[in-house]
Amino acid sequence: TGSSRPQRMLKAVQKNATKGDPQSVISAIDYYCRHKEWAMNVGDDKGLILDSVLTEVNPSTALELGTYCGYSTVRIARLLSPGSKLITVEFNPAFAEVAHQIIAYAGLQDKVTLVEGPSGDLIPKMKEQFGIKYFDFVFLDHWKDRYVPDTKLLEDCGLLKKGTVLLADNVICPGAPEYLKYVRNSPRYESRYYKSNLEYTKVEDGLEKSVFLG
Ligand SMILES: O=C(NCCCCCn1ccnc1)c1cc(-c2ccc(F)cc2)cc(O)c1O
Ligand SMILES: [Mg+2]
């Protein structure tokens, strides 16, 4: 049988990027997805917003929900200070397999723990299994109808502290209307919308940044 879109993306990285150079991996994926084959990476436009929020937060422990092929995993991990850790959760084994290889190609495997499985089951195990007290930063980029239940789960499991930053992708396209209502109406969050565009297109999309107030 033929290759998958993630496998073709990996091939493009292996062909066009330099091993151990995260920026070249990011550029190779952006070029491929803009000129050859669209894919649901956060992309270069929203990626710049992700970079700026990350640099501002400078998290010691970060969580990503929705690894896909590891594009945003590489964007996040390349900006982490020495000793900081990123845990990334992927439900789809085929996606996780490609992501492992792209993260390793970028040379960032020591900063990243990729966990396969349903986020709803894994979040309650974070403290015991990964020795996490709380997360300083959470990037939500998985199933859009899981943003609210998983945010509530993170609260209930005591994984958020005063000042933890949640950054959610796709709040306009495909959209996460319940999530926007939840964080914008809750007294426990201070939210702000960063307008941008859907990766590699002219369609509007954006990121919602929500600071947990404790
Ligand atoms: O569905 C998305 N992501 C979740 C993928 C599966 C997550 C599996 N998982 C991981 C952990 N727990 C569960 C997504 C979709 C689009 C999109 C936009 C327009 C369009 F026409 C088609 C698609 C753009 C994105 O940026 C996205 O992120
Ligand atoms: Mg997304």
C-alpha cells in the first residue's frame, strides 16, 4: 500500500532538513505543506505567536495535547531552557510513530516525552507517572471537543497553578466554541484572542491564550 501524508512529510524532512537543526526541520515542513501537500500543523503564521507566548512564559514543564507529526513539539522544545521538559500526548499510533522520528531528527528527543493514548486517561496519571507537580504551559491542539473536558480535568487534577498559560489552536477553524465560552466566561481565567490564519491558507483562525488565576 502507499505512503501516508505523515510519512511523506517525514521524507521531506529527511530530504531537506539538517539533522540536529530544529529550525531547518520547521522550515522543511512549512515548505512541504505550503507548496506540496497541506497538513494540520500549527504552521508558520500561528507558529510565530506560539513562539512569542512560549518565550514570555519560559516554562519548566510544558504539556502538548495533540502531537500529530511533531511540528509544534519541535517548535516548543527548541525554545525550552536547559532542564525543562515537554510532555506531548498523541492518540493515533501512526501519527506518534512519525512524530518520534521528526523529534529525533531535530535532536530534541531528550527534552520531549511522547505519550500515546487518550488524553482523558493520561492526564490523571501525569503526577504519579511523570513526577509532574503542575504545568507552566499547555498547548491544546487535539480533538476540539476535548478542549473543555481536558481543561477541567487539568484543573481537577491540580495540574494548573496560578499563572499557568493555556494556548489553544483552532479556536475559529475548525473552531472550539464551547472552549471559548468556557475560558472567556470563567472567573478563573484571563483570556485573549490572537487573530491569525489557518495554517498555509488565507482562512481566518487564531489562538486563544488563557492565564489560570488559581
Ligand atoms: O483536528 C485537528 N487536530 C486534531 C487531530 C487529531 C488529534 C488526535 N488526538 C491527539 C491527542 N488526542 C487526540 C485539526 C484540524 C484542522 C483542520 C482545519 C481545516 C480543515 F478543513 C481540516 C482540518 C486544523 C488543525 O490545526 C487541527 O489541529
Ligand atoms: Mg491545530
